[in-house]
Amino acid sequence: MITSLASFLGISSTEEEKKKSSMGQLSSLHHFLFLLFLFSLCWGQRTNQDTGRPSCNRCDRRLSCDCSRGGFTRVPMVTDRALTLDLSFNNITEVTDVDLTGHEQLRALSLHGNRLVVIDPSAFNSLWSLEELDLSDNQLTALDPRWFSKLGALQQLNLLNNPYSCIGSAPVFDGLVRLRRLAFGGPALREIQRGALSGVSQLEELTVHANNLTRYESGALAYVWPLGRVTLSLHGPFLTDRALASSVLADVSYPETPMVLEDLYLIGNESVKPFYETAKRRVRYITFRNLFISDETIVRLLVVVNGVPVISFIVDNVTLTGEGRWERANWTDHRAVDEFVVRNVVVLDVFKFVSFLQLQFLLQYPRKVSVINSKAFVLPCPTSSLLMNLQYFDLSDNLLTDMTLTETLCNGNGTLKDLRVLNVSGNALKSLSTVSRLVTKLRKLTHLDISRTDYSFMPQSCPWPSTLRHLNISGAKLTTVTPCLPTTLEVLDLSNNDLKDFTVALPSLRELHLSGNKFLRLPPGNLFLNLQALTIQSNTLNMFDRSDLQSYKRLSNLQAGQNKFVCSCDFVAFLQSTIKGDGDVQLTDGEESYVCDSPLYLQGEQVGQVHLSVVVCHRVLFVSVSCGVALFVGVLLCILLWRLHAFWYIKMTWAWLKAKHSSRRRQRLRDDPSSDALLTFDAFVSYSERDATWVENFLVPELEEPSEAGENSMNPRPLQPLTLCLHKRDFLPGQWIVDNIMSAMERSRRTVFILSENFVQSDWCRYELDFSHFWLFDGDAGGDPAILILLEPLSKDDIPKRFCKLRKLMSSTTYLEWPQEEERREEFWRSLRNALRGGEEDD
């Protein structure tokens, strides 16, 4: 094999070896291609599977992905960093071996309410960290132990309402040593075998739905201890096979394990026989849920549990038949009953129901009595008087009025002398003063809940017991707060009213709940010297700042989210620092509750994620600095433009544009012989004031006042005088220098520049020369070349660089130099006259 591989890779050293290994090469090649084909096939299948899967991007920052109700038919792809994944209420029918691969960090997975039929045996193998798994309400006909074999961290498992009929034939939960909450069963469950809970050592909660159970092996549920709470649905066994029901109850009955029994129909003495098992094992906490029971059965049940120290007796969703005649069990002993709760009671023959006066043997012992949502409209005072040990009284969500509550509390005469907690929320109460009067003699009352009532007015003063510490008036219709509130309060809940301000001092208050009102600002902190927690969510708060919180001396917890915040710079900076933990007050409702409502471009943004620019936050400073910088730049630019003669350029450009309109007229005047009369001067002379002596003593006399020809002259006739335009003599006073230059040039045939160091250094002459540069040397203007006279040696480098055309002219045009020798001046004047006359020779 090694030789073949070496040959295949071209490593053989001789031709002979190559020939010998030719067959090996072919075999190796075939083998390699076959493996490559298999790998490609597997990878292609994996890729096709992944490609066909939908994706779900509904994951929050806590890596909790809510993909419920998304219409998925396959397990969607989500980030492999997800910690919780909710796939409930979809149409998923199968979980394959690759659907959950890579989710090693997943802590909770819910597939509740799908149509799961098939789960691959290795589907959950990669979920090493999974703690919660919900497979309830699916179509799983059998439970495969291999599903859970790798789930060593699993703590909660829900298998309810699947169509499997038997549990225990295989050790389904073997290895789930950390399992603490288990729920299984459903309408299809018929059999529970002895090994059902094999491997489960202890549970905090066990739920078994076995309404149609027909076979139960004794001891099947007895392996678990300790067992924190057990919930059993045994409708069928209680009706048809009470021995089976007794076996089930016997296996899960422990004195300290609360038992919840659901879906029971107890009619007749035989129906209560299974409870002998709970009585025998002295179960102390019993809850009935969805119970249908008759008077006869109640009496029999009281007899069964006679002397049993049942501490808590709770009935939820109960339908009573009969007339309430339970006095036949008045000989039984139930003094251990501490809590009696009745919730959602329906009395079929309510008008035949007798008084509870005969039930003193039951009512004199409980310290906690709750009659909730049972359409109770009154509890007669004689009946209330039977509750001699009552400390907790809950009559919430009933039909009490101010008048019937007065009867129930015996007109406030203090009958319930030990009462500490009173809850009459959710009743049709309208007078706050009536309630305060009724409870004022309850000397031990500390908690009063009168929420969800019809209170719309708060009187100015109200009597309250001095012991009252907790008061709940949330969900009413209050618009103002008055000194009616007791000053002894430590916890006050005024949520979901119509309050706009709070002006009552409560020096002992530690918690104040004001959510769901119309507050525009936080209440003054100096009213609550000991306030530690303030809840003011869902109001109309725009903002608050550090000074508002500093008025609360001891405030440590604040919940002010879900308001319409104006995200100003100060508020954003303050809230972000508070979110980071700066200061004594902590925002305990999470930064996601603080969302900007305005300005519009920030609407919907979390305040903690907002980043405002300097322009927005420091507008005055920004404008001041910007104006200062603009002024500085402007001054600097002006200085720079002045140094670069930019203003002159602008001025000259305008003059040049203006001169362009006159250039054609000037050209016509020069070309038309009949227009000589309009040309006033033969030449316009541009010179420095410092060279005026030369102009006045040499140039003007020689050209305007020529003398007779000398004796050496070849032309004895007198010379024709020329007319020169001099700025000192011929410019109009008061007119702009540019206009004077333009006018002089328009009325002159030639322009003569007297160039010297004085000329170059003179600003005035430079401007005159610059304009002439625009006028004379623009090709479109039709101007004639200037006549340059150098009074002294001057190179083109001495000419300013911005006059590029003049510098070019000095390089390409012959200019006249003023000779220092006397004998050469005659020739100079002759050349100058010829230039001024257009090249004509003197006759």
C-alpha cells in the first residue's frame, strides 16, 4: 500500500519500480476517487439539508430567539450562540440529526404545539448545556430513551399531551440525574409501568395526566424522593377504578409534599375512597382543581380527613351541587386547617344554599380565608364573626358593594380583631371614606388592597388604623391625592389612575408605585424622606435629571421607563451615566424601557444607544466658536487677498469687462481716417511721479515743442508737434482713475510707458500699468503694442510676475532706452517719433 501510494505520488526511483507499481497506482486512484465521491455525496446531502431549511432572525440581545408562530415546517436555522429557542406553535413534523447541531450553548428549547411525529435518536446529542426541554402537545407515539441520553444537564422536561400509551417499558429518564421538573401523560396514556421513573432521584415538581389510565404497576411513581410537589389528573380512575387511583395516590403521598388533584368528579361516598391513602400518609397540603362535588361527598371527605393535620385546603374551579348542608360532619376535628382558599366557585342552586352559621366547626380555625371570583355579594356579619382566628381575608373579584362590605365587616365594629391583611380588590366599591371607616377599628391591620374599584374621589381626611403600612388603590379612577392618605404608610400603590401630581407628604413611605398615570415630572422628593423605591412607568414624563433625583435622600431603585422622553443632550448624558451605575440610584427596569419619543429623528431609539453630536448638544458654543473661526478665517482671507492683490484683480476685471464694450469703438476710430478728429492725443504717457522731471524737461518739450532742425539735421524743415496726455495735466479731477485711464487711452493713438525703478516700486504706477495690461494686451481688445521707454537699465524680472503679458512683451518687443550720452539722444527722439507716427520717417 505504501509502495502504491508512493508510486501514485511519483516518488518511485526507477522505471522498473514504476512499471511494477502501475497496477497499484490504478487501484489507489480508484480507491481515492471512491472516497472522494462518498465525501462529496455526504457533504452534498448535508448542504442540501441546510439549504432547504428556513432561517429565523428573531433573537434579542440576550440571545433569546422567539421563533414561535412562524409557520415553520422544519427547524429553522438560528445563531449557534442562542441560549433559548422557542419554536412553539409551528408546523414542524420532524427533528433530524443535524437540525440542532452546533447549539452547544442552548439552555432552553421549546417545541410545544407542533406536529412532531419523528425525532431522530441523535437529534439532541449536541445540546450538552440544555436545561429545559418542552415537547408537549405533539404527535409522539413513543418515547425514545436515546433522545435524552446526552442531556446530562436537563432540569425540566415536559412531555404532556402526546399520543403515547405507555411509559416505563424502557428507562426513558435514565441518566437525567439533574432533572427537577417532569411532566408526562395525556389522553392516550393507558399504562404506567414500574420502571417509569427509573433514574430520576428527586423532583421539585411531578405532573402526571392520566385521566384515562387503565393499568398501573404499584410503586411506579414511588422511586422519587424528595418530591416537592405533585399534580395528578385522575378523572377516569376516580370514576371507574378507585383501587388504581388509590395505588397512584399511595405512591406520591408524603406529609410535606403538596398534592394537586385535577379533573375530579366526586359524587357519592365511594368516590372519596382513594383519599384514605392521603389521610393515612397525613398529607397536609391538598388542592382540588376542576372539581365537581356534592354535599354528600363533602361531608364524607370531611370524615375521611378527620384528625388529619391538613394545613392548606385549596379549591380552584369548583362546581357545588346541593344546599351547603355540611353540618352532619360537625363532630369532626379540623383544627389544623390554617388556610382555606376557594376560587372560581359555581353554586348550581345558589338560592337554596343555606347559611354558613352551622359551619363553625370549620370556620373557627383558619387564619387565612380566600373567596376569590366566586360571585359573592355578601358575607353576613354573623358568619364573619365565626372567623375568630382570621388574619388574612381575601374577597377579591366578587360582587361586593359599599353596603354589602359594611355588612361583611360588621359595620366596622372591630369583630375581626386579629385581621392583618384585607383584600377587597375588584369589587364595585365607590366610597373611599366608607372603607376607611370600616377598617379604622381593625387595630392590627397592616395591608389593605382596595385596587380595581370605582373610586374617583379622595376626601380631604380619612380615619385609618395606626398600624396600616401597605395600601393599594391602583386601577381606580382617582384624579387627585389628598391628605386622606395615612402618614404611617410604608408602601403605597396608586398605579393606573388619572393622577397628574402628588403633593402629600408621607415621611415613612419606602415604596411608591405611580405607573400608568399622567405625571409630567417626578413628584418632589422632599415629600418622601425615606423613599427607597419609586415606580413611575407609562406616564407622560418627558425627562428628569440629577437634581430631581438628588431631592430624594434615600432613593436607590427607580423604574421610569416606557415614558415619552425628549432626548435632549442633558437628559441623554444623565440617563446614560445612570445606566452605567454612576450615582446612588439604579434603574431596575432595564435600559430597553427608556426609548426616545422626540425629536423625530431619534424616535424609537433606546436612550442608552443614542449618540448626539457637539452641534446639537453645545449649539451656542458651537455657533460662537464657528463665528469666531469664520471671523478669523475671513480676516485672514482678506489679508491674504490684499497681499495677493485679489481685490485689485476683481476691480480690474470689472474695468476690463467694461473696457471690452468700448474696444471696438476705439479700434474703428483708429482704423477710420475720418475719425482723426476724435483722437485728441497722439500718445498717453504713463510714468512715475518721481520721473516727472524727465517727462516735463525732456519728453514734453521735445515732442510737443520741437525746435527747428539743427545744422547737422538732414531735414531742415520744422518738426510737427505731438500732443501728449499726461495724468497730472489732462486727467479730469474727481473721476475714478480707471475711467480717466480708459478715457485717455480711447482718445490716444499710442501708449508710452516710462519704465524705471521708480515706476516698478510705485503702487499707483503699478495699478496704472496693470489696467493698461488689461486694456492693451488683451487679444480681443484690438489694442496696439505699447511703446516702452527705459530711463535706466531694467530687466523683465523687475516687472511683477502677475503681469505675464507685459513680461512677455519685454522679451519679444524692442524697447527704447534713454541714452546717457548726449550725442545719441537725437537718434532716440527720432525713433520715438517714428514709433508714435506709426513708422513714418521725417521728411
